Amino acid sequence: MQLFKNKHPNKLMTKGLWALSRNPNYFGEIVQWWAIWIMSYTTAITLLGVLGPVLLSALILGLSGVPMKEKRHKQKYQNDFKKYVESTKLLIPGIV
């Protein structure tokens, strides 16, 4: 990604993972936290641990991650971003 940004500073990355999801990094982050919780779930008391992945997912999806990035890209890339939004899922490839 950084190599692409260095070569094309005013272009939107739409190849590779970014052709399947507009936010593959955030998707990976959310999956990672849910996987850690699932692996650590052993008793009813560890059910409280679900608060971590729930909070993190809510923050990424609703407050600090995706909305800020989408707003920044909408301003910077305008028409290209509009086409990209129409053709690419927000988070989970093929679903959402």
C-alpha cells in the first residue's frame, strides 16, 4: 500500500484486497479481536470478555475508523470514490 501511495499520491487504491473491501485492514482487526476472544472463552465468567471485541468493533465501525476514513476519501478522491463505493463492499467482501 505504501509503495502504491508513493508512486500514485492522488489515486485511490482499488486493486488486490481493496477490490473486495473498502476497509480490509479494519476487517482484519475486527476478526483478530473476535478470534482472540473465541480462543480465550472457557467459562461463563470469560463471557464478560466479549465487551472488548464488541467495543472495538463499535468504535471502528461507528466512530473512529471507518467513518473518518470514508469522509477523508470522499473529500480527497470525490468522483473516483463515488464509483468505488458503488462497486465495493464496505467491510466484509461479498456481504457488507
